[in-house]
Amino acid sequence: MKKYLPIILILLFVTAAAGIFYLSTRDRVGRDEVLVRTPDSEIVLQYTAWPFTDMEGEQTNQKGETKHFRAKGYALSGIPEQVAHRDYTQITVISDDEYSAVLTREEVLLPNNAWLILEDGELRLVVLQDPNTKRSVKHVVRIEIR
């Protein structure tokens, strides 16, 4: 056992160093905030100040199961307007664990399609007219506009 102790200690050190590096590179936003990145800037928005509206729709997964949504929502198309970046080709929505979904400008601008909804006090991306429910992102902390 004593001959394995140095190897175990080295592995523990490498794991701790990797964990510290990973945590230091993650975006930190405050409660009720989302970071919006454009090619020229980074802006933190307070989403509790957004004019959420009642939204309703259905989303079907790959198994054909339908989930009905009724929530307070904010159209994703409003984000480029808020940060004065109207010339974009895609928007990426990213969660606190770096899970992400990419939407084209056309998908964002479709009526009643891409919504940021409030779910348990946090933002969630819901793409209604999309057969791929994998683009439903919970715990949204960052939005990148390109």
C-alpha cells in the first residue's frame, strides 16, 4: 500500500487542480441575471425586469410525446433588441453546466417559437416548433449572439 501512496497523492492533486481550473473559467452571474455576449460586448441583464407575457404551446419529443407549456415567457427575439445587436445569424443559449442550444436567426424570429420561460425562478429555453427537444435548456446563465 505504501508504494501506491505517491501515485494516489499525485492523482488527487491533478484532479483538484483540474477542478479549480474548470470552476474558475465558468461564467458567474448573480441571482436573476443572465450574461449576454455579442462580438463587441458582454452585458449582464436582470431578467426579472423583462416584460414577461403569458405564453402557451406544445412541444413534441422524438418519441412523439407531447408536452404542453403554459408559462410566463419572454420571446428570445427580444434579447438582440435589448443589447442593440440586431444584425446576427445565430443565438446560442447556455446553461450553468455549459449545456447549450443553437438557434438560427430564422428560428428565433418565427412567431411563438423560441421562448425564455420562468421555471422555479430560473430561465429555461423552450423551442416550440422543433422536433428536437434536446434544445430545451434549463438554468440559462449565458446567451451568445453572433
